[in-house]
Amino acid sequence: MAKSPRKASRWWWLLPPVKAVLDRMHLDRLRRQVLAELPLDDYEALLNFSNKATGWFLVAGGGFLLAVNETKELTDRYRLGTIGFIAACAVPAVASVLDTTVRLYASRRLLKTAAPREG
């Protein structure tokens, strides 16, 4: 496999538009490398997965905005104030991050225990 292209220095964050362009160029180089290395069927499957993941990410973002709006209306109706609104948003957000972290940790641990069976 070819050597991975170098990422732009973090110092470019001092000029965010330049950093965005450099990161885009880096990703384009990586895509070209992957395309050169992977069989076409695998590359198509990877792109299909990536497009679906992007779509679901956008759906989740819309759902999040709807949830924030509904939470605001609920806290206004019961006069819970700003602290109640923040708590009503923060508790489910923290719970979902913790759930995701635990699931990823469990998946990685499971893969580590299953890896010796492959050889």
C-alpha cells in the first residue's frame, strides 16, 4: 500500500478557510489512494455505506433540532425555566453519549477476543 498523504498542520486553524481547503485536498488524495488500492466492487460498497451514513447523520440532526424545540415548548408549558430546559436537554444527550461509548467499548473488546480465532 502507498504511503499515506500528510495532513495539514494544526496551525492552519489560525486561518480556518485555508485549513478547510487543505483538509479537503487531503481527503481527495486519500480517496484517490483508496480507489487505486481497492477493487471497484469494494469501493462502490464503501461509497454506498458512506452516502447512507451521511444521510442518516442529517436525519439525526433534524431529529435533534425537533427534540430541542419540543423540549423548549415542554419546559415553557411547565414553567421549568432555563435550568430545567438545559437539564432536559443535557440528561438525554449525556445518556446517549454514554450508551454509545459503552457499546463501542464492548464491540472492540469482543473483536479483540474473536481475533485469535481468525489465524
